[in-house]
Amino acid sequence: MAELICVTGATGKAGRAVVADLREHGYDVRATDLTVTPDQRRAGVLQADLTDYGQAVEVLAGAAAVVHLANIPAPGIATPAVTFNSNITMNFNVFQAAAELGLGRVVWASSETTLGLPFETPPRYAPVDEDHYPLPTSTYALSKVASETIAEHLAQWSGIPFIGLRFSNIMTVADYQRFPSFWNDPQLRRWNVWGYVDERDVAASCRAGLTAPADRVAGSHSFVIAAADTCMNRPSAELLAEVFPGTELTREIGEYETLLAIDRAREVLGYQPEHSWRDHVEATV
């Protein structure tokens, strides 16, 4: 029998990609979200409000693991209080339910914003890695930092691995058509040091979180998940020197290498981004 994975936030950009990827790799998926259209309901998506602990328990019951993506996904969508209270409540309920039910693993969506984004204040160094934490600059980011703290506590109490994925700005293939509009003004995307991640690599990272050897992910860990390159057609070191002249480059980097370090995700999870905008848009200068 296929292993059952619960995916929350299953109708969002990341959720759709994760559900499809898991099913393609032989998993049984219980998809759930707060808002479900009639077509999605007919396709088997379960409607649930995860701010209600009882509903969180119900959707996780019988699952081997959860990929928890349900949250207000960015600053500015709702008021700060609604964003913080909703995200914290959803995350605690899912984490606590997973611990009480004895799930094998929790993989969940944290955020690149926990690292100090948007970088109105320049990053201390680059590439920005997991140690550039915690620097929340919005209530949304604060909700993710607080949730990482909750995950640490529940992982210690339950013995369940909690894997937080600090996703960069998630893109579809269609989104890549906008990238040339960034190229003439590097200030437009300075806010996350020109980072992004393809939705298919998001899905692969979630699956990597589910399958990474238990001894590597024991406890609670969070990882930067980004593409291998930036969204720009100029060398990364050149961009950094122009826009953030006081920011130290701590190691030699590739010509277009990401400035959101994915080394730890590669080493621990086996994460290897395979998709780039460069496969879909000509990088004319």
C-alpha cells in the first residue's frame, strides 16, 4: 500500500506542484485547503480550517507524514494581526496534531523572509545562508520565526523530525516571461538578492524532506530552498558589489550563482534544483 501523505495548502501554487509530484512518485495524497472550488472538491480536495485544532487532527489522522504549506503566504495580504495569529495558530495546530498522532515526519513551509528580507538593510554577508537568522522585518516573517521555535520544541518533545523549508520567491514557467523586465534595474529585485525558485524544485525539496535519512534530520532543521542561479542576466558578484557595496562576499561564487545559499539543503536533504528561467527565456544583454 502506498504511503499516505497529507498536503495542506494543496490548491496554492506550491501545493498543486507538491501534490502532483508526490502522486507521480507513487504516494497516496490527502490534499486539503481552506478554500476549495467545486471542481477541486470533486477531485478529492478536502476542505478544512486548520485554525481549528479538531480539523487539523482529522485531516492528519492516518497519514504517515504531512507536508504543511497552508498559511497566509506573504506580507501585505492581510493585516499584521490576522497574518500572525492565523499563521501561528495553523502551524501550532498542525505541529501539535502531528506530534499527538505520531506522524513520522513534518515538512513545512517556512520562509526566506526569516533571514532579513526584504533587504532594505543590506545583508551582513553573502551568499545569505541559514545562519543569517533570525531577522524578521515583517509580522509575516515573525510568524515564521515563531513557528520555527514551536517546531524546535515539539520535535524535542515528540522525537519527530521537523523540516522547515525557507522557500525563495516561487515561480512557474509562465512567470519567467516577466524576468526580462527586471534586468535594467537591479534595485527591483534587491529585496531578496535576486532569488527565486521553480515550483517543480519546491515539490522536489518537499519530497527530499520526506525521504532524507532520519539521522540527518533528527530534531528540527530549516533550509534555504532557492534556484541555483539568480533571476538576473548579470554576474552575481557584480550585482552584489553595485547594489550592496558594503556586503562581504564570503566565498568565490559562480557567474550567475544564487546569493541565497543552498549548500546546506544540498548536503543534508540531497536537494538539487534542476530548473532555471534560462531554459525558457533568452538571457539577452
